[in-house]
Amino acid sequence: MSGGPIKAHAVQLEPPGLSGWAASPTGTAYVHERASVEAGPEVLLTALVHGNEYSGAWALDAFLRSGLHPRRGRITAAFCNTAAFARFEARHPDASRFVDEDFNRVWSASVLDGSRHSAELSRAREIRPFVDRASHLLDLHSMHEPCGPLLVTGLLPRNIAFAQSLGTASQVVVDAGHADGVRMRDYGPFAEKEGSRIALLLEAGQHWELASLQAARNVLMRFLVGCGVMDHGDVPPGWLLPDAMPPPPVMVTHRIVARSADFAFVQDFRGGEIIRRAGTPIAHDAGEAVVTPYDDCVLVMPSVRQLRPGVTTVRLGQRGDGMV
């Protein structure tokens, strides 16, 4: 990522076979429910929002096959962008992120209710009723480059507190979303300041590393226990990683967007690096240095794998204890 050829990452984790989940009693393909007779939270677990990010799909597949049912409430598991996933090829693993547009940039009422059409919008409109009813959302993703797991919360204190309470080593990242569209986790009631709905997005690790599946399963089960639909004793052996005290959250203050196709980092950043001094060059773009805006600047998800003008190449943040 420092200006030379982009390194291809080995596909350690093969795509899961999901055809058995196509037909569903819900009437919506690849969306399945597990319900209790006792009232409780409406939990939505989503994977394959991007077609090449399938560690979360492995975790959902394992959950559905496990026979686990909630003690309270209802759990809905949705494999989202299955059309993009169907195009996955290990030789070109980044090419199946989406079909027409990013599925995770269409989640505003104006876009969903509008007249525009795409493969992703059609699928989002199918899944929207399940998102509308959810009291708790866990959206399972992965990252272009190797990095420890991240839990992305948005700006609301209730999400930050919930993420910090899960007992994982995942770095909590507090951010305001994207300028080019609304994520599912920022949709409608999830973004209401006075509301109670919880929405987290897990970046489990590099797309095709086995460790990403382990992280996805761990956070999935901790999320279900944390929101009260399952008890700790219900968790199958081997799903949970050891309890860990998470580091303080990182508040994203800047997004560095490529101005040119010549953007290049000064070294092979992986994410989580703390740049001690303000004004330190971290990249060059269009003949100019890109520098850190303040001391102790944390780099979040650096990548040039999807490089083109207008693409976010890294987020810059500050770590702090006073956000919850």
C-alpha cells in the first residue's frame, strides 16, 4: 500500500454454500427467522452486504444450522447481496463487492422510496421491512487489508456503550458515516438521538482470513447475549473467544479521500497505527503530502485496493475515554 504493486491476499476461507437458504418461509429469499414464544427484542443479523465479504455469511450459516432458538424475542438472519456474492471468483476476489452500486450507501428513505433502480436497490427494498422492525442490528463485514476487528458504532452514545460492553478486543470506532450515501446501520430509527434502537457494524478482519470468521462468530454470539435474546449458557462450545477489555473508542474526525489515482501511502499501514506528531506525512496525492492533523492520530482502515478519485483511503481518529 506504499506505492508499489498491490499485494494480493490469499483466499484462506472459501465461499460458503448458501443455496439451501434461498427458499424461506418469510417469503423473502435468503432471509430466515428464529422466534421464541416469549416477547423480547427484534434482532436482525445481516451478512453479505458486500458480495466478497463472506466471513459473516459463514457465521450466519453456522447459526442457522446450529438449531439455536432465542429464549426471548426473534432473531432474523439475512444474507443480503446474494447477487454480488454469486459472482465471486478467487482469481478476482475484489470484483464481486456489488453488482451496480454499493448496497451500503442506499439506506435513506429518499433513495429507497425513489424511482431509481439497481440490483442493490431492489434487494434493499426487499429487506427493508426486516430492518424497519429491528430493535437491534448487527451488520457483519470484513476489510480489504489485514487488521484487528473493529466495531463501528456511529455517533450515538448508546451504541458506543453497547459495543464497549461486549467483552471483545475489537476496537470501537465512532464515525458519522459516508458522504456518498447512508449505511444500513445509520438508517432511519437507528440514527434517532432520543431512540433506543441499537445498531453495530463489525469489520471482522481481512475478507478471507480464517480469523475473520472466528471474530464474526464471537461478536455475533456476544451480541445475541448482550441484547437479551439468548443466555450465555446457550452459546455453543468454541464460538466465543476469551473475554477481553476493549481499548478506549476511536473518534473519527477526518476522512482522507483520494484526489487522484496516484495516491500512495508512505509505508505499509495496516490500521491502528498511532502517529505521534501533527504534520507527519502519511501519504502523497496529486503531488502533495497528506499529513496528520493532530498529535497521536490513529489510522483507521487504510487501503488503496479500491483506489480511484473520490474513494476514502483512510480515516483519521483520536482515542478517548470520555465518549460513553
